[in-house]
Amino acid sequence: GMTPYTALFVASVAAARTMTVKVDRRVLPRDTLPSIPGASGFAIDVPLSNFRDLQYMGAVKVGTPPQEFSVVYDTGSSDLWVTGAECFHCSGKRRFYAFNSTTFDRGCGVCGIDQVLDNYGSGPVEGYIFEDRVTLGDVTSDSNVRMGYVFAMGEQQTNLQDEGIMGLGFDALASYSVPSPLDTILKQEGIELSYAFYLKSTSEQSLITFGGYDPDLLGSESFESVKVLPTQVRGGEVLTYWTIEMQEISIGSASYHSPSTTTIVDTGTSLIYVDPNFLQDVIKNLINSEASRYCRQGRGIFLCPEDVDVSKFPDLEFRFARYGNPGNDTVVTLSGEDYFIDVQSDSGVSFKRLGLEGTRNIVILGDVFLRKTYTLFDKTNLKISFSGASVSPSKNYDKPRKSPIVFIVVLIVIAGLAAIFGIAMLTRQWWSRIPGNASISRRPRQTGGYRLGGSANPSQSGGGVGYRLGGNSGQEMGDPAANNTPSISSQRPGYSLVNNEDM
């Protein structure tokens, strides 16, 4: 998680006042709660501040008495960390003062060791692990939970506004925050393990709801769901990211379909990341639009003047396998107004920028995608629900079968060649038996017939067949060592997989 696009902002980001937001607990109507035995019927609303459509941050408190921080609630990671008192060149303003907390503890077995805690697309964070109380709204954990104390971070991160990250991924993705601090609080209060994200541009209030969703925000729309999939690892499967099955992305005449590509829904990533080749196809379709007359492209980036009507660009359609309904897709459609974002150059000139970038082997659906839909992440039922999505019959992605007529013709040709070869061999054998014609045979006769790839001298022959099918001398077919799929530890959104050099 947390891969904000900052290249056009580094020189222009100003220090903004840290917002203090009120976290509310409210009673939810029963029909807005995913079904769970013993659910309290309560939800916790956390208003989110929006930093230039790059980051969405909400309040969390750490320690006793509680010290408040503005953190990114990130579905693309699973650890909790906050900036410590020694972090002089870190993002945000507030810092955690350990000596002010009576429940602070760095004496656990893995605690207190300086290390790289996490890596993100915007850089690493360094610090040590500790344990303390965590408070969400008016709910404080009954016991200490494990989290990170950050005293240094990558330079690019210092231009952001957060004071930490609250990971909302699954426990297997965490490096140290196990069990999940947030889930610990929700389970303690009997609150449903679900997170509803309502992300909007700067002019509207964004919100995250823990334990259900807000029917007023859903309005007249309904949810369409997609199943959450485990990640394949050595020895089995494990839940890590919020991974779903994407059937296709399409725009104009371009489409991308790769069943083996991992698709992650990540609230901590600003943009949408797609295959670099498909990104070029997207840009070609934009260039062919009348709206692109004054737009420019370069290295996977597509920029338009501020006054260009991006609504005239073609729709970008995402199709996902529908939850519990084989044969149908959940379809989310983004207009040009949805997938273009407002940016500003170092000199203060405003542009509209395509909100997609290129990366290989993975698709990441970040905030550009999530602003289109009210999104419910349901850990209990392992599904993600999108509001405003449509339902459409699944497309047939099977490769077209070759005509049986072609197959029959090929068989006839092979049979004919075999017959000709057989007649030639019989003629040769008959001719060689005629006295005076034995010298026609150029191959020395050997016991056992002809030797493929062997020596003419039996004493020098290595024996056996001289050709190796497949040509792979190091690995047998089906050898797991031949699998080039990266291990789960390398599949961090915005880190090893989000490589701008691929653009």
C-alpha cells in the first residue's frame, strides 16, 4: 500500500495544518450490517482528510494517555506504525513521545531493535517495534498491541502529510503487527470486521466506517460483490492482500485479459497500476479521441491542459467475476472525469493527468478507482462490494478452436508422407539385395539397426538417443524450480512490483 504519486508535487507541497477530526460511534440499522453472530450493531465512523487526492487520513490514538495521529488507513499493508519523537525529517507534524505513555513497552522479544520496518513505493520507513494501547474513537484496546516506532523515512515520503499507517490487510501480510491492532479493537467490542470506504475529491467529505456502511452514502444504489482470493504460496494458499479476480480491463478498442495477473484493491495507493503494454494501448485510444488535440504524452504519462473536457474521452471498464454468481461479471465503469486527476507543476501550472501508471505482473486499483464507488471490504465473508456497479454476462475468453477440417487435412498430408517414405525404404532394401548394388548403402550396418546420434564405432558410442526433447538440461517439466512467480514477500504494492522503469 501507500504509493502516492508525488513527482509533480515535490517542490510545491506546503506544510499544511494537521486536522483533528472527531471519530463517532453510532448504531447501524440491522440491514446495513453484514451477517455475523453476536454483532453489536455498532459501527465506528472515522472522517478522512484528503491531501490533494494523494492521501486519505483519519485519526487514531496511541498510548496512555492517548496521543492522536493522522494515519493512512491502508488495505495494501497490515502493520501499524507512527512517527516517533526523533523523526525530525518525517511526514506530518505530530510525533509519539514514548516517555509520556505509562503503557509503553519495548521489552518484547522482537521489540527495540533498529530495523527497516516497512517498504513502500514512496520509500522505506526505519525504526523499532514496541507495544502499547491503541484507541479508535472512544474504544481503547484492553491490552497492548504491537506496532512500529518510526525515526527515519525515505525522502519522498517526507513530502506527504500522514503521521503513520494503519494496515487493514490480512495478518499473513504483516511483518510485526500480529494480531491486527484494528481488528483486535473491533473484536473486543463485537463490531463486524468490515471497512466501508467513501473516498471523494477535495470538495467533499470522505469517510471510513468500521462495522458496516452508511445507507445515506449508498443512497439509491446497491452493492455488487467480488470474492476475495487467497495468494498462492509454497505449501498452499494464504490470505494476504485484498485480492480479487479481474476478468478484463477495456477502453475503446484496447482490452487486457490475463487470468494469472494478481489484482489488488489498495486504499493506500493513489493511482491505478496496469500492465505497461496495456497502458500504451490506453494512451493510443486517448490520442485517437478528439479531446486529445492539445494533450501530450511521454514515458507512460499523458497530460492535458486544465480546460480540456476529459468527459469526451472513452470510458474505462473493469470487469470482475461476480461473487456467488458464476457466468456473470461485476462491472465498474470509469468516465474520463473519473480516471483523470488534477495536478500542478513546480511552476504552478495546472494540468489534468491520466491516473494510470505501468507496472508488471500485478494490477493495483488505488484511489482513482475507489473514488468512483462506495467500497465495502468484508473480512467475515471474504468479499469486496462496489456500489453503482452493473452486472453483465461474462465474456468467453477461450481461444477459438481450430476447424476440424484443417485437422483432417493435416492428418491426410502426414499419412501421405509416411506412405511415400515407406515405399522408398522398401525400394531401397530391394535394390540393395541385387548383386553389385550393396555399396549404395552409406551407413555401416550395426547390430540392432540404426543408432540415432551415436558413433559409427560401437565402442565409442554413448548409446541412447542424441536429441533431448524440450532442450532443458537443468529442469524437468513440472519442476517447481522452473516457476518464475515471485514469492509473496516480494509482492508489496508500490514496492518491488511498482517500478517506474517499466513505464
